[in-house]
Amino acid sequence: MTDVHTGTPTDTVRLTAAQQGVWFAQRLDPADPAYNIAEYADIPGPVDAELLRRAVNHTASETEALRSTFGERDGAPFQCVWESASLAVPLVDLSGEEDPHG
């Protein structure tokens, strides 16, 4: 998903100790996938893509973690929470493939 943060961000905030641990561990070994999380949901039957997009964006509007961005300034990591975010939810239909689950 790509996202577009809108509105005014909060002031930058220092990371918690746990967030700093993850940040620095990832910086030590950027190729390590340990902090990349992938998941999918199997939705049997027809899907209203526009309704799903609206639900994802509604969830983002209520979930601070989904409106947060992280950066580094002068070697110190920081986070910024945005007022809102517009998340792009692409639709990839593999149902016509020979092995759609694979």
C-alpha cells in the first residue's frame, strides 16, 4: 500500500525504548526481514473493492500507528503522527490464474 499523509503532523516525538530497539536493529542489518510483517486475508466470495478501501481508510483514521511516519535527524530517530492518511488499497485479482493461491 502507498499512503498520502494529510493535514498537519504533530510535533516530532522521540521513539519509545522498544521502538528505538527495533529502529537500530533494522539499521544494523537492513536486509534482515525480521521486522517486516506480511499477512493476507482470504475473503471468499465477491468483494466490493470500494467498500474495502473505505473500511481500510476508516481504520487508519482511528489508528494512530497507521498515521505515523518515522525518520532520522542528526542520527536520532523520531516519529511524527499525522492528522489523517489516505491509504491506497490496490486490487490484485488472481482468481483467473491456474494456481491463484500459489
